Amino acid sequence: MGGRVQGVFYRATAARHARELQITGYAKNLPDGRVEVLACGSEAALEELTTRLWIGSSASKVTSVEVAAAPAADFPTDFITR
């Protein structure tokens, strides 16, 4: 995610939405100021999470959301923030 997404509870908001949608994975800050979200769940849940990631937290200003398939990996059993 790009835009003003660090220091505005974006990761916590993403985690709350992911847990509500029964999605596992993580949200972490990247050195360039973006936030990376890795999500694993049903197609419908992932589509809903993508919609919510565009909205972000009340203090964030999201200017971009990029979606890409991730290779199979050992996903966390919950949604965590790093």
C-alpha cells in the first residue's frame, strides 16, 4: 500500500479487518514507507480485504494498493503485525 499509511494505525486496522474475515498473514512496514500485507483466505474474503485496505484507517491516505499472487509458504495461523 502506498500513501500515508505509516504512523496512522494502518497495520492495526488491516489486522482487525483480516481477523474479522478469517484471513491469516501479516502486515508490516517497509523501509520506503509503504506497508506490505500478505493475506491467505477465501477468494471472497481476500476481495473484501482488498476493498477495506483501500479505505485504510481513519487517519490514513491510501494512494495505491497492488495485488499479486504469493508463492505457497508457511503462513501464520493468525494475522500478525510486524
